[in-house]
Amino acid sequence: MHDTGLITAQDYDTQKAEILSRLINEPTPMSAPTNAPIPIPIGLVTDLQQGNDRQRRAASYKLGKIKSSAAVTALISAYNDTDSSVRQNVINGLRAIGTQEALDFLNSHNL
């Protein structure tokens, strides 16, 4: 007898049940617990540090919206920016991120 690649309805149901069981019981990358910060695009950090006013405003805004602890150091570094919009974006971003480091910085500056 040669293999036709076909399976019986009973085998199909068995395989389907096994697959469903694995999908339900095994963690997926999206559901697996992790303490790793969300990666931030290096281009945003570069724009925040070296860009013109518009680029620094956009980068500080986007870094805050990402809400990644990986952005805290870059945002803190931009706190003394000459542009008031950048400074406000830094404050808003650090509040949104809410890590201990971010909150300690805000508290130390009475923000």
C-alpha cells in the first residue's frame, strides 16, 4: 500500500486536537513573560541628541509614546534642551514610562 498523503477523519480530529492543545498550553512570544524593555529605534536617540529643533521635538515625543524603559536615559539627557517643547515632551514621556528611575528624576526636579 502506498501513502497517498490522505488521512482518515479520525486521524484528522486527533491531529487537530493535539495542535489546539499545544497552541493553548504553550506560551507564545507575545504571551511569554519578559522584563526586557521594548527596543527603541537608535535613530530617535540620534535625532534627540543631534537633530534640529523639529527633529528633537519629534524624537522626544515618540520616545515618550513608546513607553520603554530603554528611553529613560535618553529622555533625561534631553531635559535641559534649549527648546521648551522638547523639555515638555521629556517630562510627559518620563511620566508615561513611569519606571523608578524616571519618577525619581521627576521628583528630584519637583515635576
